[in-house]
Amino acid sequence: MAGQPWDASYQDGPPAWDFGGPQPAVVQAASRFTGPVLDAGCGTGENALHVASLGLPVLGIDVAETALALAREKAAARGLKAEFAYADALHLDRLGRSFQTVLDCGLFHTFDADERQEYVASLAAVTQPGATLYILCFRDAGPTSGPHPLTQAALEAPFTTAWSVITVTPTEIRANLPHTTTAPAWLATIRRTT
């Protein structure tokens, strides 16, 4: 059932968070990515396709089948080698794979506090010490904040064990929101330690 509401978001045109390109903050961070890369909650694949264009192996996962179909079409049309698969981010162990870099653009802030703890445990199942997680999520910064904005403390809270928060930097997320085309965001760099 978890995938159905997300899938519906893609059936009547692009959702607010899909503006037809990779997030500028992700493009900037991607120069530090090493492969293989997991794009958790990849949507229609723009960020994963940018990673693929850099020559890195990338797997984009989502629970929205419509978004995954669009991502595969884009990859074929652009001649890019990227994998897209249906998977639940709270059960990444089912992938049976390991990643050096994990990108989370707009997924983390959709979880409540308990789910964020579960998600971090799920991430541990597909990473080894030294792996790096990049999270781009909405920041609590007043009336222009996107939906489900987080404080820096809420972003960092689930990463007290087996992870080290390296940086949390204020930035923006591009989106087609009713009141703005950009919203305040955090870009966090978090390293797996044990």
C-alpha cells in the first residue's frame, strides 16, 4: 500500500518536486560521489541520470512504478546506463547489494521520527564503514519552507550510532510549489563509521 499514494503523484503530469532536471545541490555534491551509488527515492530519475552521466554505476529505487517507468524511458532516450528498481527504502536489505554512496533527495523528510530511525537501520544494511550518505531535505525556515521541513537537530538525531554527521549546509531545493520555485533545504553529508 505504501507505494500507491506516491505512484498517483506521477499519473497526472509531473509532481511538484519534479522540475525536469537534477537538483542543483545534487549536481554540486555529485563531484564527490564514488560508486556504486544508490539513489533512494529516485522518482523519475533525474538525479540518478546525472550520476550515470558522470560514469558512476547507479541504482535508483522507488515505490512509485510510474516514476520508475519514466526514469527507464529517460535513461534509454539519453543513452545512459542507470538501473531503476522497485524497492522499499525501509527494507533495503532486500536489495542484497552494497553501495559506496547513497543519495537521498527529498525522501528523508517524508518519514516521521520513528520511520527515520528505521530508515537509518535500513541504510546500514547496504553500506559499509566509509560509505557516504548525502541527504537533501526541506529545512524549517519560515513561510517558504516546503512540506515536512526539518530542523537541523531532527535531521541529525537518527545518526548517533554507526554514523558521523560531517556537514549540514543550508541550501535550496528546486520545486514547483504553489508559492515558490525554490524552498529552503539542508544538504547533509554523513559518513558510515561502524
